Amino acid sequence: PSAELAGRLQAQGDKFAVAHYMITYFPAHLEEDSEKAGQCIDRLRDWLQQLVAPSIGSAFNALSGTVSLGPGLEQNEGSDASMTAFTILEGLSPLAIREIARSCPLLDYGGRVEVSQIQNVPRARARHS
């Protein structure tokens, strides 16, 4: 199709696109209580099983090797945010996503989760000279 038609089709597709959400995990620090940490991990694994169908990719995408960069900062190994993993879900309502997040067992152990809708950023158009 022409570039103009392709642009209109893309705009229409964006209007009806399936929403994508990200649940971000910030676990509690349970290093001093190995029994509680084990219980938390077991419950989290069981809870993640319900996310397999609506998730894109793995239901739990762990992070490692984080390096913090920013103005006035030296390169730091690790992150102050303590985000350890994320899940991307699609095809669910905002209410359903929040309900899923509220049922995360990390919350019972002092951790927290965040829910964000992923916004599609339009691609820059190629410039032709």
C-alpha cells in the first residue's frame, strides 16, 4: 500500500490495539528469615502460574546485572529502586490487572508491586533526502 494508506491503517490499528500492562516486583528483604523467604518464593511461584496465559513471554522476567547511571552519579552496580522482576500482560482490563496485582503474595511479606500501562510510542519516520 501507499505510504499514506499504510499510515492510516497503522493509526486505526493503534486505536484498537490490545492494551499491555507491566507488573513490576519490589520484594521484601527477607534475608534474615530463610523460612519466611522460602514460603514467599513458594507462594509467588504458585501465584505466577495464573499469569502464564495472559503474559507475553515468561510470567516472571528476573533482572540481574543492574547498573545505575545518571547525572552526578558514578556507575553503580545494582539499583536503589530494588526492582527485581516484571511481568507483561495483555488483553485484560485495567481493573483485572489491578486485582491480579493486589493478590500478589509479595504484599503479604512486606514487598510491593506496581502496575503500569505500556504506551506505544510512534516510530520516527525515516527522512528521505
